[in-house]
Amino acid sequence: MSFHIIIDGYNLIRQSCTLAAFDQKDLQLGREVLLDKLAAYKKIKHHKITVVFDAANVLSFLQQRDYIKGIEIKFSRQGELADAVIKRMAAREAERALVVTSDRDIVNFVESHGAATISSSEFEQKITMAEYFALTGAYMDDEEETGWKPTTKKKGPGKRLSKKDRKSRIKIRKL
């Protein structure tokens, strides 16, 4: 199942130590470094990725939507927050969406509409691991984690995660 990763751009940049350093030098440089990392990640994982930025501090002649290196970039309209754009997209995509943000307001709204969430720092770790495995030629074996292991130990329904949590965990594992 393919899913759509919706990223709160400035939240991810400012939660990351490396990206925040570029952002402090130049706002545009921070966005470009993020997009380079996401493009490399997209080559490995092939998920649909959209990054949403606030329109503040953006030149007015820039388009509200653009594609760079296969990554969709959206800027909110003047006077509108990126949070509103993310919420609208997540509500439309519902279960197909995985939202990357550390903003609790967005997380609560998105999860109430059936989308999964992952924190910005956790997603950055996933990107870094994917880049590492791509560079070293190593292979992340997801089958080991999810494969059946013979055992006589019984787990009852009381230890099973809710359906929503299981779906969310599956999406995050595919990152």
C-alpha cells in the first residue's frame, strides 16, 4: 500500500540540529537542504512526499505549489498558516496520509481523521538510516521484524494494539 507523506516543513527543519544550522544562516538554504535530503530518501523509498511551508518570508511571486526533484512543495496562502493546509490535506487523504510534525495541535487533529503521525525527530532518524543503508549498500530487512516466529507463548487479545495503532505502526515501519 502506497501512502502520502505530508511534512510540516519548518517544524522538521527547526526540530533538526543539522537543518536548523542551515536555516539560521539562510531560510532558503534550510529549505534546499531539506529538499535534497527528501529527494535522496524518495529515490530509496518511492513514497509520495509533500512538504508544506508557511508563506511568510517567501517572495510573493513564488507559486503556491511546485515540484522539485519529485517532491511536491506547497506554500500556504498569505495570512494562512501551514498548519491549516496540512490539516486540510490530511483530512482529505485520511488513512493514506502519514503526517510528519511535532506540533501537538496538528497531531491531534490528523489522528482524529484517521491519518498516522510521526514526530519530526523520529522521521529525521528514518531519513538518516535510509541514506546510510543506501550509501553502504546494506539492506534493511523488514521481514525479520514482522515475520512469524514459532513460539508456544500465547498472546491474548488484551495485548493486541488497536486497529488504528496497528495501521499507524505499519506505515511508520515502511519508512
